[in-house]
Amino acid sequence: MNTNLLHGDLCPLCRRPLTLRPTTVVRSAGVPYPTRTDYLPHCDSCTSDPLNSQKWNDAMNARDES
Ligand SMILES: [Zn+2]
């Protein structure tokens, strides 16, 4: 499976195209679908840098709120 799908948005920090990264969400037992896969926007360039990573998270959170 292609794990480097284009998200279609640009990174708020470096302006590179964001990619979608699958994350597995594990839910508690008893719900019909205890696990599912979400795709979160991701920037390889920013999140590989520990200093930028925090700024990137802040920028993405601010972006979601607007
Ligand atoms: Zn970036």
C-alpha cells in the first residue's frame, strides 16, 4: 500500500506538500470496530527535525482551529 499519498495541502512551515500517514487507532473492547486506520497529514521534512517538529505541531493545531 502506498503510504506516501499526497494530502493536497501545503505544510504551514516549509510549504512542501503534506503527505498522509496512516495511524492505527485502537479503541476499547466492546465497540463494533475496535481498531481502525486514520490518515493524518504529515510533513517528512519538518517532523524529522526535533526543533521543527514542535513548531510544526503548533502550526498544524492552529491551522485546524481556523
Ligand atoms: Zn514542513
